[in-house]
Amino acid sequence: MASTTTRTRRSSIERRCLSKFAKRLFKGMPRSVLRSVYQAECHSKQKKPL
């Protein structure tokens, strides 16, 4: 018997760049909040944002 999982669509920012901690912490927040968290993580890791 196969287990049923619910899958949600994710943006490229969520899929590639945010840490798991940030994804859990800011779950359900507007996209603008996720984008600013992404910018902060890129800055702290000295990576070029998408």
C-alpha cells in the first residue's frame, strides 16, 4: 500500500537557496519575506543572489 504525501509547489528560491531552518521558521509567510531572508542568507554566505 502506497503512502499518500501532499506536495506543494515551491519557488526557485525555496528549492535552491534557503536553509532548512529558514524554510521551517518562515513557513506560510509572504513571498517578500522569503525573498528578504534569502538575500540575508546570500549576504552572510557571500554568495551571489539569483
